[in-house]
Amino acid sequence: MADGWLSRQAFEALVEEAVKGLPKEFLPSLNNVVIEVQEEPDTETLKAVGMEAEEPDELLGLYAGRSIHGESFFDTGGQLPDRVYIYRGPILRLCETSDEVIREVQETVAHELGHHFGLSDFDMPF
């Protein structure tokens, strides 16, 4: 499906719902985390995470900052607040239905915020 089939506003609303759907006990720990929707990962970001510019669809989200335990995930050199980037284009190209988009947004938000809590990619179920 084309990557413009869900408006940016509707996509951002899905991201907000995914955050609201997190367990309430985690929400206070997210006060210093900004969640930002971007259309695509830029070439510099892809390069920094070891991907080629031709494979932007492989990166659905990114946590930039330090976990609450001090580990660095895509370290931004101490830039505060920590940030979660959710990439709209790759998610919309990956999914064929709105239900798939909802599920992928929820999983991507949870995955990237998992890094904030110190989980590695291998610790997470998705």
C-alpha cells in the first residue's frame, strides 16, 4: 500500500494511543522522553545504526538517549530530553491494513521505550 494512505495526524494519534496504552506504572518514568513522528529516517541516522540509505524500510523507530540505568542507546552526546522517533513511511509501507498499522505502532512504541528502561533488542518479544 502507498505510504500516504494514513494521514500524519491520524498516525500521530495512533502513536499517542500506544503511549496511553502502556502500563500506568511506566508513565512517570517517561517524563523526560519526547516521542516524535518523523516521515523517514535520514541518511545520517541509517548510517549511524549500520544500515544503508537504500534500506530505510528496515528502521521503524529509534530510541536516542540513555536508559534509566545509564546504558546508551544511539547516544546523542547527552542531549536531553531522550527521544523516541517513530518513522511513519516505513510503517505504512510495511502494513497493508489499519489493524496492522495499529499493531505495528503499538509494538514499535513499546520496543523503543523498552530501551529507555534498559532492555536490549534481544530482551524484547518484538
